[in-house]
Amino acid sequence: MESSGPGHHDSLPPPDGQRRKDALRFVILLGVVSLFADVTYEGARSITGPFLFSLGASGWVVGFVAGLGELVGYGLRLFSGYWADRTRRYWAIAILGYVVNLLSVPALALAGSWQAAVALMILERAGKAIRNPSRDVMLSHAAARVGRGWGFGLHEALDQIGAIVGPLIASAVLALRSDYRQAFAMLGVAAVLALLTLAAARITFPRPGEFEPSRSASGGRGLGRAFWLLLAVAALVAAGYADFPLIAFRLQRDAVAEAAWIPVLYAIAMGVDALAALAFGKLFDRFGLPVLAAAIGASAAFAPLVFFGGFGPVVAGMVCWGVGMGAQESILRAAVADRVPADRRGTAFGIFNAGFGLAWFAGSALMGWLMDVSASGLVAFSVAVQLLALPVLLWVRRRE
């Protein structure tokens, strides 16, 4: 069984101040891993929609594949989270997932058909599904020392720096070479850097579980009503959240933006995501769930802007899209960690993400179909289903 603490070898435990510094170092180190990882796969995701289009895929295929990728990427976490809690081998599982996740991207340079590209895109999402619950459990232990909202928010902000750089690299390659395959190959360099940083984190902090001041055992078999209501909130938001490949498909199909500008728009959204994660994380530690309600209200505005507007409104819509993503990745993970005992956290993250992914798959598939038949129906569905999350969130707060 793997050890689970920060890696000190003295007979006496370090003082709380040193533990907090070590916890912050661990959060930052995992954030750097995510930074390089996001350069790799977010750079790829920023161009997979147009890449599939260039290989002959339809709008329905792009929407379906985007949703299926999220279904695999989130649904598989149901099993990987349970597996992590049963084995306690959080580091080993995380490393396996990162290897599969990251090496699938440069392999896209070899894809000769949209079917082969789809298979690699699904494999990339599967790798992310394997590693995320284990990584989030380890991160939750360290975040308990620095503030859960802030810890997850800081990690998300570093993560999104990579999500900015990756699309810009892809955009630069397209502008200079007009070659999707060269872009995928270039992103492989960041994949190697991510894996090297991950190895350094494993060596430096082999036992991250000891960061958390007290980790009470669960008192019952259930995860609690608040957890399931939060899952309902997340599912409603996910169902109405269009994945970027579908947005990129609309931009190219309707000639709203040139191919090289599409990754730049994604990078703008990722920059907003990073800033929103930091701000919302801090606000969550102080004010709690009402901060998430404000973020949902803002993010619901993205659909009419990106699916109806010209270039200017699309930029504004991507800002709203980034606000929603930043809130989801920081506040929701912190809220789950606050409400679930440590010995069931991997399972909880797995179930939570599986429900999120199932809703994202259903919503993306429906919106992909609506893209071909009714843009107005797509926008109406996206806005309505996200706003439905607000009364459920209010119910969670009242019960607590």
C-alpha cells in the first residue's frame, strides 16, 4: 500500500506553519503538472473540432464525439475513484492515467481518418478519467491546510495557464504551417514535461494524506443528501454547457472566425477561467455556495452570444463560458471535499464526475443535433437548463 504524507523523515512532525508551506508547495507542484498537461490536451482540444471537419466529419459527429469523450472522461471516474479508495494507491493510479492521457495527443498526428482521430480523442479522455479522482483526493488533503476554495482555485489557475498556452501554440503552428498534424506533434513536448514534473512530485511528497489536519472516518454508508443535491446542480449546469469543439465547429462553418483565430478564442476563455477560479475560490472560502449561484447566472449568458453573434459577441460569450468553467473546476470540487469524509472522497469524486459527464454527454449530443436543425432551440435549451440549477442550489443552502 502506498504511503500518504508529505515526505518528512524526522521523528517529530513539522510545525503547522511548515506543514502549511509544504501543502502549498504540493498544490503548486500539482498545478505545474496540470499546466503542462493542459498545454498538451487543451491545445489539442482547441483544434479537434476543425480537425474532424477537415477529415469529413459532420456537425452531429463533432457534437456526439465531444459528448462521448466527456461521458468516458467523467463516467470512467466512477470506477477509478472507487478503485483508488479501495487500494489507496493514489499515486500509482494517477501516474497511469497521466501517461495514457498525455501520450494520446501526439498520436493524433498519425490519425488518417476521423474514426482514428475519434478513437485517440476518447483514449485521451479515458486517461484523464483514470487519474483525476486520485489526484483530487491528494489535492484535497493539501487544500485542507490552505483553504479548500483557495487550494482548488490555485490549482485550477495554474491548470488554465497551460490551457491558454496550448491553444496559442496550436494557433501559431496553424498560422505558420496550416498543418494540424504538426500542431499535435509539437504539443507532445509539453506531455513529456508534465510527466517529468509528476515524477518529481511523487518523489518529493510520497504521502500527501498527512497534510490534512484531521480525517474522520465516515459514519455511515451514504455520502449524504447535500452531496447528491450538489450532483444535481452540477448535472444541470453540465447538460447546458456546450463543449468547445461544437462552438469551434459553428465558428468555422459560419465563417465567424478564421481557423487560426479559433484557438485564440479558446485561450481567452481559459485565461478568464484561471482568474475566475482564483477569485471564486477565495470567495467560496468566505461566503460559501452563494458564490456558485452568481457564477452560474453569469455563465448562462454564453450560449446566445457564441451561437448567434458575430466576432465581437463571440468574444464576450467566451468570457462568460470561461467564468462558468472556472467556477465549476474550483468551487464544485471544494464543496464536495468539504462534505465527504476522506476515506470516501475518491468514490465521491468518481460518482460526482460520472454524473457530471453523463449530463454533459446527453446535453452535447442534443446540442450537436440542434446545431444542424435549430440554433434557437440550442440556445434556449442551454440557458434554461443551466438556470434550473439555481433553485436546486438554493435548496442545498437552506438544508445546511
